[in-house]
Amino acid sequence: MKKISAIILLFLSMPLIAQVCNDAIPRVAFDARFDVDLADPNLVTDNSTGLKWQRCVLGFVLDDNNGDLDYRFHSCEQPPENTDDDEATAVAISFTWLEALEAVEREGDGWRIPNIKELSSIIEIACYTPSINVLVFPNTPATSFWTSTPSSFGDNDEVWTINFSDGQDDLISKLNRLPIRLVRD
């Protein structure tokens, strides 16, 4: 019965849009590469880079599904705003570039927006929609995320981003609204 409950719980914690992976491509962001902090399951260490990541997109919280610390059964969900709608859905908080910098400052504790190389390091090249390990980083939106890397083309109005729909990078205006995932050394 416990096994069936665990399978149902895993199914319920999966994102609505199914991730697609190509089994012919070797995984680079495999589970064993990451250690979820059992004392604080909101944190994960990348053993390949030594970086510590917030498992959830900034603005989301970790739902521990009744205290079970097995990270496979956690999901990151945005707490609902004051609403009477039981069917409210979670949407990643998006920030302009300036708002993202202000949010990181409020977060404190050494957290920062990752540079393009750091954010690219957690891309799962074998998967898309999203192109990330969804067991380690649950409910990651398949959209572009801010990095701290400015345009090298002399345009101070653009910043490099990583799109977790397909793992590609792109320059985007600082006026756009995108989510952020924070990192620290």
C-alpha cells in the first residue's frame, strides 16, 4: 500500500506539461550529481560545480508532502494569494531585471543571480519542456530565466538568459519579466 501511495504522490507532484527526454542522449544532470540538503530540502548542492542552488524558483515554496524528506516527492508551488478559488494555479513570479536585483538583495544570505555559465550548468541536454532535472528542481517553468551576465555587444539594456524550455541562451531586454533561480558559493 505504501508503494502505491508513493506512486500516486509522485504522479500528483509532476508538472502538468510532461517533460520529454531522449533516452539516446546521455544525461548530464543525473540525480546522483546533486545532493538535497535533508536539514533544508529547499537547498541542493551540485557536486560537479560545488554550487548551492535554491530548488524552487524564487517566489515558490517547497511542499514537503506530509513531512516525507524523500526529495522525489517534493514539489515547488507558489503559495496562493488570498483567494477563495480552490482551483488557483501556481505561476512563477516574474521580475524585470531591476526587480530581480532588488528581490535578491532582500533574500540575502549570500544568494545571487547565477551567471550564464552557472545557470547553463544545470541544463539537462537530454530533455526539454523543461530542460532540467525535474526531480532535483521540481516544477521549473519551461521559460527563460535571468542570468547576471550582461550583453557583451555594448547594449546595456540587455542581459543573457537561459530558456528552460529548450536549454538555449538569448539576449533579452531588462524590461521583460522573467523568473529567477538563485545560487550561492
